[in-house]
Amino acid sequence: MSDGNSHWTEDPLWTDALQRYYELRDSGQKTLVIDVAVVEDFLFSGRTPAYKFMEAMSSVQALEEQDGHRGAPRLICALLSLLSDVCAQAKKENLLPDSPSEKAA
């Protein structure tokens, strides 16, 4: 997406995350777990989709009325899915406690 002409739907980061979001929603899952410490570490670590999100939103701003994708809400759902995935991976790697009370201990 670095050429400024790409549409967010051409980037698997967003389309795959959006698909995972829809799969969770359709399976009946009602919540996504996001640990703010993990998210903050991730967003400032250089492994982040933050700037890719900005580029994706630029494509939404440029084409939203023309493409019919309603990209802004879809990108937010995809971003939530990505952040939840990062937190789940941190928990799996034992970098995140099982409950908030464990973190406080």
C-alpha cells in the first residue's frame, strides 16, 4: 500500500483480519480480549499495523463513496481483530496473565 494508490482490500493484513472477525462473530463469540499493556507494547514496537492502518484509511477517504465497501467500519473491525490476535498470542506465549487479578499480584 505504499504507492498511495492501493485500496485497503488489496492488503491481506486487513482482509484476513476482517475475515477472522466475521468468523468469530458468526460463531457466536461476543467478546474480544484486548490487554492494553500488550497493545501499547505492540503499537510502539515497530511490529505495528498503525501506519498501515493510516494508509488503509487514506484509501477509504479517497474512495469510500465510490467503492461501496463501507471501509471505515470494516477496517476498525479488522484492527480490533488484529489487536485481539496479538493479545491471544502473548497469552499463548505466557506473556500475559490469565486474569486481571494475576497481573495485579
